[in-house]
Amino acid sequence: MPRLVKRTQKLIVTLQKGEDGWVIAECPSIPGCMSQGKTEAEALRNVRAAIRVCLKVRKEQGLPLTVDTREVEIAV
């Protein structure tokens, strides 16, 4: 029986401290995909799980898995 090969994909996530001290993790290339944790490590674990769920739901709904994100350079 053929073995299924899982692909991996690198996605950017942002981390920021919330007002309550929890770390908020968001994946900007998947609209609405975010999670949180008491620590950065926990937030990263949780957002990985959220990404898997979001990708599954978007696939089931026939939506693009991700949206394009761009890096721009500006003078500050």
C-alpha cells in the first residue's frame, strides 16, 4: 500500500504580549488564524494546532489555503 507523504510548509507567525500578559500568536497568511499561550513556546504550540485546523476548514470550504502576504520596505 502506498505511503502518504506529508508536505511541510513554512508560515510566518507574529507574537505579541496581550494586555493580560498572555502571548498572542497570529498567522497573517491565514485570515482569522490565531491562538495564545502563557509563554511564547505555548503560544507557538497552540498556533501550530490552530493552523492545522484552519487549513483543514479552508480546504473543506473550497477556499484558498492562504492569502498572499508581502514584505515592503519603508523609510522610518
